[in-house]
Amino acid sequence: MTFAFGHLIGAWIPGKIYEKITNVKLHNYTWLFLLIGGILPDADFLLDWTLGLESHRTFTHSIFFLILAPLLVYLFCKYLNKTYHSHAKEFTLALATGILMHLILDMATSYNGIPLFWPNLTHLSFYHIGIYDPNTPSFLHSSYDKIQGALKIAILDMGLGTAWILYLFYNKEIKP
């Protein structure tokens, strides 16, 4: 299970690799789309928390979302936004890369995996392929032990995020 900072770092790494290999600095908005893509699939948690829909790890964790969200960004940048139409491909690829990294991390860190071919209920992970029972309670309705374990991972994720921010600060990629 990866939380916000883990997903942000997972999306940030391909951007840094790209900059190193090509010696090209990414546009600030490219970084924004890359990082948003890293956490966007978990926006479905908002539906869980506010409406109780138990929709986490459904559509937003599928190939359909990986295609649809970047396509919408491309169409918006290319045809509706005159300022950034020349960056449409760059922003689209950044968002798609962030989403892809999110999906890969969820497949790598969760035994139950993700519904990559949603609405098919088969969940895929690096460890297991199985059918997900929609009647299974969501994380929010889990046992005390499961929530306590997730809290420990969340605290570790916050420490990782703090270390990442200090790294960025030390390398003068962010300024006070």
C-alpha cells in the first residue's frame, strides 16, 4: 500500500530520469501534470469519504482512466487553451506517466492489486491475480489491526515525504 508521498515520489523519479538522460529541464506545468498524475487515481477516495460509494480502486485504477484522463488534458490544451496548445503532448505524456507510475506502485505494493481492466473484477498485482468481491468492505470499514497496520505505513510514508522535501531543498530544487 502506497500513500500520497510514495506516489508523488514514484511520479517524480521518471521526470528526473528524463531530465538526466536528455539534459532538458521540464516545464513547471509538466512537473505539475506529472505529480498530479501520481496521485489522481486516488481521488476516488473523495467519493468514498463524502458519499460512501466504496469506489476506491475501480475506474480510476484502470487502463480506461490511464487513457481517458490524459486524452481530456490533451484536448483541453490543444483546442481550448491557446496559451499552452504547443505543450499539449508534453502535458499529456506527463499526466499519463504519473498515472502509470501510480498503477505500477499499487500493483507492486498491494497483494490484492488493481482492476486494470475495469469493469472486469479481476484484480492484478505483481503477487496475485484474483477476482475481487464487490461486497468486501472497503479500507474504511476494515478491522482495527488492518487500520493500525495502514497507519504505520502512512507514518512511514510521511517520513519518506519529509526526506524527499529535504532532498529537494538541499539540491535547491525548492527555495524557502
